[in-house]
Amino acid sequence: MFKKMVMAFIAVCFIFSIAPINNNEASAMYVPIIIKHNQPVKTDWKYAYKSNAGVKRSAPKLGYTSGVANRTGESVSRSLGFDKTNSISASVSANLFKTIQSEIGYSIGKTKTKGVSHNSGSLQKGEYVKFYENRSYQVTKVTLQRRNDSKTQCIIENKVVYTYKEQEPQITVKYCKKDKKGKEICY
């Protein structure tokens, strides 16, 4: 009995599967659906926003040591020429490079030579000075974004680059002398 019912069910299904359908909605259900499988699409990196990342300072570096003063009252002057260069932490496309420059408000990669000087106070006989240079940079964090559209989702990718605007270097002075044993004492 069960076999007869199964056979009858299969026959009915076969008849309906080959029967012509006149209803447009019903025919739409049986039309094969063609799905285009597009390749993932990535857009170019675009400027998103910027924020101040503070000031980066280098460690003080000895730039110059003077000779020993022959008499009391001598002073020493130190002039420091430096290339004021603004830079970016990563390579970016030319178009994006211009956009970042306009957003942060200064040009990147151009060198401008400047100078700074510092004078010591009056030295005692036998004293000398050491000039230390400390470079500093104003840092700006720039966030770039691009869309990565895949078959199933849209992902926003972020990339962070930093720009460095060189500030005028600081010069500090240490006054030094040698004691009777030849040991250097700086203050």
C-alpha cells in the first residue's frame, strides 16, 4: 500500500513539473536565477581626518665643544644651521599627497635652510662650554580610508600616516672645567 502511495505521489509531481504554467508569477518562480559574481572592488585611499599627535623631541646631542677660556669674562657663541624639512611617514599617491598637504596646512618634502644661535654667559678662566642640540617635530596623525566591497560585505579599511613639521631646534649649554685630577665636571 505504501509503495502505491509513493508511486502515485511521484507521478503527480512529474505531471506538474512538465505541465505548462500560464500564470506569470508562477513562471517567475521556475526561471533560473542568474547571479553575477563580481570581483571585489577596492576604492583608492582617501583623506578621512587628522588629529594633533603632539611634539616629538630627539634626545639632546652634543653639537659643539668650545676651547678652554684663557681669561675670565670670555663667552662663546654657537650658530646652528639646519634644514627645515617637513616629512610624511609613508608613501602616498601624488593626488593624496596634495590633499594631505592642503589639509595640514604646510608643504611636505621641501627643504628650507634656517639658522639659530645661542651665546654662553661669561666664563671663568679654564672653563669651556658644550652646546647640545635638541630637535623637535610637530606631529600630525592623518587617517586615510578606502572601501573594500566584496561579494557579501563592505569593509572600510583605515591607514594611518604621520606628518612631521620640524620646529626650531633648541640649544642648551653646559659649562665645564677639569679638576686637578683631570676629571671633567659639567654643570
